Amino acid sequence: MVIVYSATWCAFCHAAKEYFDKLGVKYEDRDVESDPKFAQESMSKSGQTGIPVIDIEGQIIVGFNRPKIDEVLKTKQLV
């Protein structure tokens, strides 16, 4: 499962979600502004407050790092 911790105002969050859409990778979007529980989850997984935080089957990526996302998606056989 892929989880994207994001906020509506975050351009990199939108870019990450659009990238997953383009690849056909399903993800769950968790808005850290609308639910404090998601903000806490994101911080506990990443150790920081920046977004997006992307959780690809337990592999945490902070920011929209496309090469790292591609690498993890391939490793996890999601693309």
C-alpha cells in the first residue's frame, strides 16, 4: 500500500500524487491539515515535519524524490 501524507497547499504533494496517477499506482491520500492524527503519523514515520511524506509499503520517502520513488516502486514490484 502507498500512503501520501500531504496538504492542499503543497505543490510537491500535488506533484507526487499526479505522478502516482500517471503511473497507475493506487495510493491513500492523508491530509495532515484536516486530521491531526495524520500529521502525527507522518512525523512519527519520517522524524520530521516536512511534506509530502510517502510511505510505500513501509519504505519512507520525504519529499517528491522521483528517482527514489521509482526505485522503491520497482523493488516492491508495484510498477
